[in-house]
Amino acid sequence: MRWWCVAVNERWSWTPRPYLGVWLLCGALVAAYVWAVRRHHRRGPDGGDGRDRRRAVWFGLGVVFLWLASDWPVGSLGAGYLSSIHMLQYMLYTLAAAPFLVLGTPAWMLERIMAVTRSRELVRILCRPLVAAVLFNVVLIATHAPFTVDTLRTTQVGNFALDMIWLFSGFLLWMPVVSPIPELQARSAPAKLVYLFCAAALIPMIPGGFIAFSPQPLYATYELAPRVGPSAIDDQQMAGVLMKIGNLPVIWAVMAVIWFRWYESEQRRNRQRREVRQRTTAPASRP
């Protein structure tokens, strides 16, 4: 049994081939999370049980998406057979696993991690919207460059490194939006909207278009792999389309939620202001 998926020059088979490293990683994440939560509760929990359960569900979903993107069959197909599945993996890491893991992490847990690793100042810098947007797209372009893909996909260590870099870039993308520590988030709802639109909706269209409209296959890994379904060029075009527009339903849905919450908070604030003005301007009652 291999510990992590890797490109292999073998005909594709639908015989299940689980990867030990994926299961160990996911199991370790769940075990560490449960241990930390129980230890924290023994010291005296802060926050309601409903909120804790909701966080646990989010974290569990993050682990499920992490497993789905890494293990057979998605991990195997993406590692050495189809560039479109390679792109799907990237989206599962950055648009599903990463945000759910961040949503599932309580503020006290993130504070503890930063204290142990002495990384608070570094995290604060990385979570600045401009820094996070630039680094996220640098990782996007660098990890989809032909040289990077054809180099890292050939070994288990390289493939593992590529997957973890994608997951880390997902954390970078979502921390300014849903960080459990308010000071690490963008300062306002409009700032979050502009940040998400530019970082995750607009800029990825450029490399996505380059991949989709390339007249020849860019990746030797997928061009020379035993065929599974479409031709190499058709597969690459699907990958480019996924990069261009596959993220839009997720990003626009999140932006819609942010906008509606901002609108409701502004409406509530305006009602409170009107009530205060009415009380202060109302004539005093006569005896």
C-alpha cells in the first residue's frame, strides 16, 4: 500500500486503492481536535454547546473534503491521469477543505497554535488582504506551471508537498474572511467583498484562460499518461475552464452571504439610530 498518491505509468483501474498516509493524516487531525476540545472544556469552556457542535461539524466537513481530494480515486486520477481532476483537487483543497477547517477552529485553539509556534506576528501579516491575495495567486500560478506539476507529481513526497501547499494557500485565502479571531479578518464587509472578488474570482481567470486556450498539452504528466476518458488536449481545456469559472458559484455564494449580512446589520443600525433620535426629540410629557 502506498502512503500517498503519485503519478504511475499504469493503466487506470477502478479497483479501490486507499492511501495509508491520507488516512493517517485525517485521523491525526480528528484525534488532535477532539483531544484539544476536551482538554479545553475540562479547564472551563467559553461559548455555548450549540456553537461548539457547529464548529465540530464544520471541522469534520473540512476533514472529509481533505480526504476526498487526497485519497483514491480523486487523488490517483489527479496525480497522474487527468489534469481536469488535478484542477478539481485544487478546488477541493482551497474552496472546501480549507474554509471548513478554518470555520471549525475556535478562537482559543488558533490562539494556542500561534502561541506554541510563536507565529502571531507572521499570521497577522499573512492575513492582511493584500498579502493574502498576492500569495494565494502566486501559489495558484506557480503550482500549475508545467515544470512544477511534472516535477512534483512524479514522487509521493512531491505530490504530498503540492497538496499541502494548496491547503495552506486555501487558509491564506479564507482567513481574512472567516478567521475565528476578528482582528485577523478584513476590517469591513465591503473590504471582504472586494478582496474575494479580486483574489478568488477575477485573477484566476487569467491563468485559467491560458490553460484552456493553449493549442497543445502543457503537462507531460497528463499528455503521456494512459488515457482515461477524454484526449489530453480536451482534458486540459476542461481544467482551464474549471480554473476560470469553476470557483465562481462558491465565491459568489459567499459574497452574497456577506452582502446580505452587511445589509441587515446596516438596516438594524439605522433603525436603532432612528429610535434614539425619536426619543431625544420627543417633547417632554407635562405633569
